[in-house]
Amino acid sequence: VKKTNNLKEYGVYEFDAEGKMITDKNGFVDENGSTYYYVNGKRTYAGLVEVDGDLYYVAGDCKMVKGKSYFITHTNGLIEKSCHAVFGEDGKLVRFGKK
């Protein structure tokens, strides 16, 4: 949406079948085979986040990192420093500190 009459920021928004804007997306949302992180209805890059006691990493493309080793840079104070980490297929942090 480019023209919002200053009611919303310029950005990408979703609408339901009746044309109503979907604004209640928050947290992790599965879409088109990927899991994205939303804050107040907008996809958001968040770095390392804690949800229900588990740690997840949201990369620069706003997707949850899953099933691979990944170098985390934005720890948000949840771990001491940037490092390599391994994430399970469900996106949960399995281990960090060693490649």
C-alpha cells in the first residue's frame, strides 16, 4: 500500500476476502512454507527472541531460522555475544557457541 492518507505507514498489508485489513498478526505466523515474525501486523526483523522459554532467531528477511547452523548477531541480551548457533527443524535453538 503506497497511499494511506497518513492512516498507516507505507508497507505491505494483507486483506481478507471481504477487503478488511488483517492487523492482528503478532509473533510467529506460518505463510507460504516459511515462518515469519510479526509485530503489530508487520513482518519484523528481531534477531534472537524468547517465546515460552525457548529461543528462536528471526533473520533479516523476517523468517525464523530452522534446521541449520546460523551465525547470530542480534542476541538482544539473551545470550552473551554473537556466535554460531544450531536451530532445530522447529526453529528452537539447540546449541550455540561452537560451529
